[in-house]
Amino acid sequence: MTAAAVTSPDAVAPAVTTVELPDSPGLLGLLPSAGALSWVRRGEGLVGWGEADRLEVSGPGALAEAAAWWADRSAALDVDDTVRVPGSGPVVFASIAFDPAAGTSVFVVPEVVVGRRDGVTWLTAAGDADPRDLLAGDPTPLPPAPTRLRYADGALDPASWCGAVAGAVRRIGDGDLAKVVLARDLLVTADVPLDTRRLLARLAARFPDCWTFAVDGLLGATPELLLRRTGRQLSARVLAGTAPRGAGADDERLAAGLLASAKDLSEHRLAVDSLVRALDPFCTALSVPDGPSLLTLPNVRHLASDVTGTQRRSGPGGRAGLLDLVDAVHPTAAVCGTPPELANALISELEDMDRGRYAGPVGWLDARGDGEFGLALRCAQLDEQDPRTARLFAGCGIVAGSVPAAELAETQSKFAAFQAALES
């Protein structure tokens, strides 16, 4: 295992204070120009800034190490939390590598968190300052919006990526596996630095039903909830199977076609089954819908299933924390394939790129063990060295019957989610 790298072991705050706020400021509007942390949907969720502590970890057992680090750190704090709802008190934001054993996962404890849940707004501060004094906002004005964007192929050009899809379909036809998710990247360079605040605001406005996230330069709007834990209650939203949007009657035709598509329904069932198999040992009961519904977004539609469960009180499943559960369910067939070991090996063989934290779990965890993790989809990684550049990601589930040109078009539709934030 690669040793955890905590940048400031002496920075653990002696006190964490949470107070309720009488007003309800727009969460994303509070974020500073640098170091933004976000998990927001329809105006509720969490934003944070500043860095009270940080963990970067990789290697076998990375998430177990992170869970132990967070438990030890939380136990050492003097917490004054009068709000006491999920997300109040100490919170860590996390962006986990697609392959936690090989990639680097990042955990950031903010100095300041502002949250809203069920109409209640609160502020949490690390240290001895009056939390209310920390809401002055960032005086740094937004830089000009980009007027020119230059796109370039990432690891594979479109023709090469279609060749990879065709290779995957052949392997599926040979019976090697049932599904594999193949992704591609796209590089963008703007004429001015890209501002996280503007991008997040545009993503949230265009995709209000998605979770708008930002952790350590990875930001996006994901429609997929990997796992939420509130006490013993667990929930997830599984997405697999996608169709583009159309105009008028064509849009209705595309929606009906997605619900009737044997290929997409099969892909969706594989994703649901993989999540249920992983969660079942931890739960007394799981509720799974008989079939998927449609999730309609501005650029695409997805087949969606909301799965809920109750975690066991005792036994191995009863003692598992949220990071343990995330470790057990990730990667699902929705972002990897079936069976996951063979799919992951084929991804490494065909994609020709390092996913990094793309398609990995992203979200937050509080000191009580409650939290929410989505999958880092419809996202981009901003370049630390050149703030004008970013790397966009999009992927598709490949199953028997997948057509390379159609899968390429699906990635273009998914790229459009972040491109809209860049270009509007």
C-alpha cells in the first residue's frame, strides 16, 4: 500500500462549531475562486472551502485506510453542533479513484462548510472563529468568460475509439464477458482561465436534477447516486441505458424506443444486479423496482432504478461504515462491466488512458457516518498547471449488439453536458 500523505498532520482543529443560519444564501454563490468543494442538487447540499486537513491515499486497502483516518480524526475533535442533521458538524469531501488500488484518492476537510437540508441552513467552521464572520464571500471577481475554445482528441481519436468498441463487442460475442464500459477523453483549451464558480453555476442551472460536485479540481454534474447512507437507511440511483433527446414527436419516439430497447434493458439489468449483489450482505432488506423508469435530462435520457435498503444492526454488515460500503459496491456494472474483474482488465487494454478519478465515487461523509456518494460522470479535470485547460470524460456501456458509431454519438451527447457549461 502507498502510505497516506497527510499534508498537515498538525492542522487538526481543536474545535468544530456548527450554527444554524437565519438566511438561506445560494450555496454555489458562496464559493471562492480557488479550492471549491461542492455537492449540491436543487439548491440543497453542501459547499466548502479552505483546507483544515487533507489525505491522499492509494494502494490495496486505500478506502479502509481512509475510513480509519477519518474516524480517528473525527474522534479527536471537540464538536459543538446544535443542528445535528446529516452533513452538519465535521465533514470530509472525497473524490475516489476509479481504481482505488492503482489511482490516488483525495479526501479534503474544509475549514468552512455551508449546508442546506429540508429548508434548514447551517454553517460549520473549524477553529475558534465565530462561524458567522466567515460568510463575507470571495471578493475575487469572476474573470471574463471564454470567447474561444479549442478541442483536441484525448488518448484515442474517434476512429480508434470505435475500433476499441468493435473489439469489445467481439470479446462479448466470444463469451468472455457480458458488458464493459468504455470511456474516452476530450481536451479543451480556452482563451482565458476557466473559473470553477462559473462552471458550477452553469452546470447546476442546466442540470438541476443532477448533483453538482467539485473536489480537488474534478467537477461536474452527475445524475447517478452510487450510495446514500442516513443512519441505517441506504439508497442508490442506478443509471444504464441512454438515448439522445429529439424535437417534438421525435423526442417521444426516442423515449419510447429506450424503454423498449432489449439492448438497453439488458445493460440496465446488469447494472442493477451488480449493485444488489454487492449490497445484499450488508442489508436486512432491499427494495428493487420491477423495471426502470426514464430520467430525462436536457441532453439525454437514461433508464433509471432507485434501490433502497436497510443496513443490518449487527454482524459484518452492521459494522460497515459508508466508505466500507462504497468499497464493496464500486465499481458497479454501470461504470465498469460484468463480471467486473474481466471488464476492468479489458478497460485497461482498450481505453489507452488513465481514468484517474473519473467514474470513481465522489461526495461527502460526516462524523456520524452519514453521507452521499455519486459517480464522477459528466465531468472534467481542470489542469493545475494551466488553468485554461481541462480534460473532459464520457463513457458508454458496451454489450452484445452495440454499434460503434452509435456509442460514439452517445459519448458526444454526454460530452455536451460539460461543453454547455463551457460555451454558454
